[in-house]
Amino acid sequence: MPTINENFLKLEKNYLFINIAKKVNAFTAAHPDADIIRMGIGDVTQPIAKCVVEAMKKGADEMGVKETFKGYEDSGTGYDFLKEAVAGYYKSFGVDIPADDIRINDGAKSDCGNIVDIFGNDNVVLITDPAYPVYVDTNLMSGRTVIYADSNEENSFAAMPDENVKCDLIYLCSPNNPTGSVYTKDQLKVWIDYAKKNNAVIIYDSAYEAFITEENVPRSIFAVEGAKECAIEMCSLSKTAGFTGMRCGYTVIPHELTVKASDGSEVSVSQIWGRREGSKFNGVSYPVQCAAAAVFSEEGMKQTRANIEYYQQNARVIAAALDEIGIKYTGGKNSPYIWLKCPNDMGSWEFFDLLLEKANVVGTPGAGFGKNGEGWFRLTAFGDKDRTVEAMERIKKLLK
Amino acid sequence: MPTINENFLKLEKNYLFINIAKKVNAFTAAHPDADIIRMGIGDVTQPIAKCVVEAMKKGADEMGVKETFKGYEDSGTGYDFLKEAVAGYYKSFGVDIPADDIRINDGAKSDCGNIVDIFGNDNVVLITDPAYPVYVDTNLMSGRTVIYADSNEENSFAAMPDENVKCDLIYLCSPNNPTGSVYTKDQLKVWIDYAKKNNAVIIYDSAYEAFITEENVPRSIFAVEGAKECAIEMCSLSKTAGFTGMRCGYTVIPHELTVKASDGSEVSVSQIWGRREGSKFNGVSYPVQCAAAAVFSEEGMKQTRANIEYYQQNARVIAAALDEIGIKYTGGKNSPYIWLKCPNDMGSWEFFDLLLEKANVVGTPGAGFGKNGEGWFRLTAFGDKDRTVEAMERIKKLLK
């Protein structure tokens, strides 16, 4: 009789966004005429850039012709043309990453979860709270001990390390999901120094880097000295280029990164990861990789940049409305997320219900991201421009 | 200091096919003019059917227009249009699977590996030997005990259960990779009865089902009574429709399948799997799903069927050549693989080197698939027709 992995039974029954979808579906079933505006799940709404679509179609055509057909990738870690394009993108903001240290995947979420495979289950994992639920859930699924660094109003939702706390793996996300807060270069240096002192490995999620506007906020942890000896970075085209439905991302594992095995030998993290991928992954669809590479072309960057500016304008609309009704928030400046304090000391889910029922606006309850999220609420700037304006009008009317 | 998952250090350093690629690369570097024919890795060579390419391009176009743009899938388990197409495909060979029991993924290899997540690491895993290395490696990575059922010349490489052996999880693959052997309906019934008696779960890999030609060989384990209470099936479009570079497959987890938790409660395997996918997966690229659905259309089936017949003809060429020089083999009839006994009592790698050096033909050493593979060798029928004829001429010349 097989045993189930009972760690699953200790988790919340559903992934956060599935719970939200259920609540919204129940509401729309009861109110079929309600004009719902969705600012909950961090999903984009602008279409894929034309030159990216064309690159995918060209890739598809190649698959239909024997001479240009592509089967399995030799490495399963991405075609060189795409790895080099990603390396060039890093270079455009001053970060040197060898193409060989880049692994192409089907989105940052997959590797954020899969990375647990290669570390021992006895590791203590430090996660800033609130956090993207994937970090916590995937570690709990493996039976690991998870401890938290509090991100809260006092530290502007940018938790810093506590020298008295020991840990082995650290999850950081900047610009942060859900709070929209960012780490400056100096703050990241403190984390890196802490990681090195504790021989810890940082798993750095930079999925929202394309939204950074300020000079002293790094687009990559590898912009900070010493990171290559202690960090793995995960990024994605989901938010950079609207790839949430296209599915392509990348993980950087520096070849410098090693971990000591119990026999004292130095083990290459990149090599162990390669062994994992060799057995559980077979690479990303070729036409998707063609599309991804086109994102990093001059024309692709120009077109996708326009989409990001569109969302940044939405963020300003949301921020202005909140300013107008005197609601506190973080984010919005270097991030597509606005993290607001629920008015009148309401709880997160209470505010969720209020917004859904009275304004027909869907947001994400902060409590779904951890204990420090209680009383806070996430809105995303990824919506349609007119709908965002409309949503904020409704919210202003409701809360003024 | 993080610990590494030291189970990785006990594995062979590289995935089998990476080792083969390295050997071949070294040979071609030393002999740049050698005209290598690759019959090693089970990769297809025929292009994707035209109607499938067109469906992907249509999907790509939809991504470029705001009104038809697709972001995250709500469920992440596949669009209904594709699940229903897969359900219809099952129906075409007489198997009833509700669309909701089908999970769309980026290929059978991923889920064959990922499925380990949801079961306890104390399970005893029974794998037929020789086997596709993914079953063994991913269980060893999780620290599980793996025991083997011997497939060998005496049982025509179709291992049957031993009533004296107890296990919790069973991996079966029919048509088999690497041996090309198949289980008849009666043989599968014996496995199902054994699994039920032991309360074991069968993980059934049907990736090569499209190559089945004989009536009494089921295309799915669910064609056999009782399977829905004890089996999970994994299949892929890689071999059915040349999707090795497109990346799309499906896993069937019957809603009937439950496992008892330590507190005595019945746990739905499908629900636990959903929780895993919710945290570690975000669905398959929309245009890839459009392409996959087109495979199951009338025109798609016709076009992909022609490719399978092309490979089946190659299998007949390989078989005829081996018959001519008096080499024993299994497979080739319901399978794209021909599993041959190395001549003159040669070892698998010895024969690999001989074929590479003297005939410039790459095959796969049987020893790479487990102890019962030693002395055996796999050739694939997935090559180009003329090249397959040429390879067999070279082999005949070498071994006659």
C-alpha cells in the first residue's frame, strides 16, 4: 500500500489563487449580471508583441519542414540562441552572465518549485513574509522547516536579515510579490554578506525586474558583488513580455556556486541541477524559445517596453486614487503591484468580500501571502487601462 | 550551510543520453568526416503535420490580439478543448476517460519524474528491468528503495509479477522502452490483480501506444478492467505526433484512485496531484495546446498516422536485416524500438563502440537501461528511411 506524501495534508487545501477563483465563480453564478473587474491574480492583459508572434510562427513553420524540424534539444536547458539573448539582456543593464549559466525553463514558478529537489530536506529555509505562496508551499511539501523574516509596515515591507537567526536557504523577491517593495543595492549587499557568513544559498526571484525605474534598485542580484558565490536567480518572460500563457523563463545558476557534501567535497550546484533536469525535464517548446528570443531583439524590447509603460501608467492611476482617499500603500513605483492597508482595520478577506460585493472588483487578500499580510491587500496594475480607471472610481466611491 | 540532496551523489553522474552524446561528440571531433547515422536516442525525424503547424500559428496569432490573448490558464491543467480532444482519442480505441481526469503537461518525462512528489519516500518501488532511466533515477533522487522485476530473454522481456514480492508503486511501460515488448490484455490483468492485492499503484507509461498493431495489445491500461482503481497513465504526443521538440503530453489520474493516509482517511490522488501542480506548474503554452488539439482532429490523425507508418516501415527494414544476419531481437512490431542481442557475446558498450567506430552508427547500449540490458542493444526506427536502409547495410556488412 503506497503512502501519500503526508506533508501535502498539512498544506492549505488549495493554492491561494484557486481559492480566489472559486469565490469569484460563486459570486458571478449568484450575480450573473455583475460587471467584475479582476485585479487579483497577477496576470497580464496586453497582447504579445507582433514581432514575437511572428518569431513563434516562423518557429512553427520550421517544425513543419523536415530540413528545419527540431526534435529533442541536446541539452534540454535551452537553445544557445536564446541563452545568448538572455545573456545580452543581462548585459544591457550591466550584469555579466555567461550563457552557459542560464537554464531556459517553462516559467519561473516551475523552477522556484523544482529547486527544492536538489537540496537536503534537513535544511532550514528562511522566507520573507508575506511571500509568493510557491516558496512556502513547495518547501513544506518536502517536509522542510520554514522560518520567516517579517516584512511589515515598520521596514516598508523589505525584511532585512537578523544576525541571530541561522538558516541554509533564503528566498528573496525584489521587486516583491505581493508588496511591490524593492531592495536597494546596499540592502542586497547586507543579505549577501549574511548569506556568506551563514554559508547559505539565496534563491532570488527577479520576475518583476522589468518594472524597476529607480537607479539604485538592481535588476538582478548579480549586479551586487559576491552574489555569484551564494545565489541562484529566477526570472521569467511572463511579466517582462506578457508570457503568462506562452510559458518561458530562465534560471541562472552561477558555475561558481558550490555546496559542501557530507564527505567534505565541494559539489557544483549547477551540475546537480543539470542531473535533476536531465531526468525530469525535456526543454521548452522550440517555437516558444523562438518567441522568447525575439523579445530580446531591438524591436522586441521596444514593443514589450511599451506594454510595461502601459501597466506603469495603471499603477499611477491606482496610486493616485489611493492617495485621494487617504489609504496607505507600498509598491507601484518599481512594481506592477500596489499593496494597500485595508481601511477601518478590516481583515484581508473581509475587505476582499467587500470589494467583490460592493464594487465588483477582485483583488488579492494579503493574508493569503502570510501572517504579515493580514490587514493588507494587493491590487495589480496588469489590467486594461479603462477598466483600471473604472475600478478605482468604484473603490473611491465605496471608501470615500 | 545548505546540505545537498545527497541521493544525487549516488546516481550515475549523467543521464544516459548525455553520456552517449558525449561519446559521439568525441568521436566526431576525432573523425570530422565520418558520416554518422543516429539510431540512439528515441527522437523522431519526420516534421510536424501541416494542419498541426497551422493550428499553432493560429494560436500564436490569437496571442497577438488583445481580444483573443490568453494569459494564465485558470486551472493550469490544460484547456478543456484539448482535454476533450484527448478524451475523444481514448474513445476512438474504446476507452472511456472523463476529460476532467486528464492533465495536460509539457511531456510524459516531466510527469513521470514529478509524480514522485506526491507519494511518501518510504514506499517500495517495483520497476521492470531494463527500464527507461527516468523511473529509476527520479525514485533514487527521492531516496526510495527500488526493487526490480526481471525482463529477460526467457519471458520475452515482459516481466510478470512475483506473488512473493511486496511493493507499493509499480512502473510499467508498454510498448516497452527500451525492449519493444508489449503486454497483452491478459498480462495486464495479472498486473492489475497483483496491484490490487498489494494495494499498490501502477504508474503506466503508454508513450508508444500509437505503434501498437495487434488486436490483443491494449493502447491504454484503462482498457483493462479494474485499472481505474489502481493506475495512473502517462502518455505523450512526442511519438504519436512528432512532438519531441513541441513538448506536450498528458497524464490520466482517475478520480476513482485513492490512497489511505496514516489517519485512515482516503486521500484522492488526483487532488494531491492538483495541489502539487498548483504550486509547481503553470500549464502548457497556449499555442502548443492548440497544436496538440489539432493532432486529434480527423486531418491531424490522418497526417500523423502517415508518419507512424513511415517509422513502422523502418522497423521492418531493421528487422529484416537482423533476420538476414541471424541476430535475435524483440520489438519492432508494436514498437519503434528494436532490441537486439549483441553478437558474439559482446557487452552492450563494447558493441556500441564497435558500431560507432566501424559502421558509424549510433545505437543505445542496453546496459544503460539496467542489469538485464547487458549484452543487448537498442535501435530506433525513428530515423530517415534512406538512412535507416544505409545503416542496416553497414551493419550487415560489418557483422555478416
